[in-house]
Amino acid sequence: MRKTIVAGNWKMNGSSESIKSLMGALTAGVVAVDGLETLVCPPAPYIGLVADLKGESPIALGAQNVSAQESGAFTGEWSLGMLQDLGCSHVILGHSERRSLFGETDADVADKFVAAVDADVIPVLCIGETLEQREAGQTIDVVSAQVDAVLNQAGSERFMNAVIAYEPVWAIGTGLTATPEQAQEVHAAIRAQLAQADADMAAKLPILYGGSMNAGNAAELLAQNDIDGGLIGGASLKADEFLTICAVAAERRK
Ligand code: PGA
């Protein structure tokens, strides 16, 4: 059975105070379940704080972005080595906000993906279509091109140590969620595409859904065959919502 992952993308939110309180509730409430990974991705300045606060709890730590460079004159960037130094096991790459607001291209994302896997940090590769693309019937083409851009550069072997997050752009932060059927259709298409490169890898690769997942809709999304967890923004900032989603995911492991 594939791993299930519930990941919180805190985006650019929080303060020392709010993070202490959120982590207090999460460490108290999270339950270790075989095959279920709980991950939080704080803003970079707070990664060290969260590493301290998580202590021995079964919460994994990730970043929301990273440079593909190792070190040097790259003002405002941070490296995979630094993330590892702080205890990060994962890094979100190619989030639609990075692509649309900060100009990250498929090629940038592919470079970061290769660097992350080679540094033993698990990339959570985000892909997804805009509303215009969905309405034009281009969803599968768009998502498949985003996967191909990384697959062609990284090779299928590197996907053995990766996670994909399908996040329809129109569902992110909007309160609109893909229906379980819409999400399942895209997840299955991504898995089929990967299977052409390596069937074993495709069968093992966790594909998360992201886009207004919350305590109310998690169960029906996670019930789908090819949905292996969630990448959660807004609802990950509320301990009770996030823990409810974790509990739903834990239920799915039984
Ligand atoms: P959302 O964000 O849950 O607030 O829609 C998800 C994401 O952007 O990863």
C-alpha cells in the first residue's frame, strides 16, 4: 500500500506566538499511524523554531521552496543543505504561487527537483491547471506537460523518492474544491503517465490533492483510489481542522 501523507503548507502566515500555539496543539493531538506521514511546511524563518517545537513527535518538517544551488552569492535564497541542517525531510516545489507570482518555470522546478532528490530531500512537486485551462478541456494536457518537464530532466528513477501534489489553481485558497471524481480522474491520469516510464514507481508514488481541502471534504477526497493524501493550505493553520484531516487519513489506513 502506498504511503498516505497529510501535509500543511502554512504559506506566508504566522508569528512565533501563533506557531508555538499551533505546534503545541499538533504535537499533543497527532497520532503515529503506520504508513501515514504528517508534514508541516512553515515559512523559512520559522523552520528552526518548528524543529525545536516538534521535538520527538511524529511530525515531519518541510520547506515551501529551495534553491537548486549549493551555496554562494545568491542573496535571499537558501539551500537544501541548510534545510537538512534544520531537520527538513521534504520541500514543496513548483507551487502555483511560485510559478505565477515569482516566475518559476518548468525548467526551474525540474532543476530544484533533481537537486532535492540528489540531496536526499523529498520533493513535493506541485502541478495543476488554471480555470481557463480546465474550461478549455486542457486539464490533462497541462498537468501531463508539467510532469513531463520534470520527468524528462530528472528521469523516472528520481521519482522513486518523490511526491506529487495535484493542485488545481482554481481551487487553491478559493473555497472551491475539485469534486472527488474530478480529482481522481487527474490523479489516475498522472499515475498512468508515470507508469509508462516505470510501473513500479508509479504504483508506489504518493499523489496528494491540494485546493481547499478541509475537515468537511477530506473523507470523500481521500476515499478515492489514487488520492494518497492532501497538501493543505488554509485548513492547516487551524489545529483542529488539520488534526481532523489527519484522523480521516488514519482511518483510511485501516
Ligand atoms: P488551500 O491551499 O488549502 O488554502 O487551498 C493549498 C495549497 O496551496 O497548497
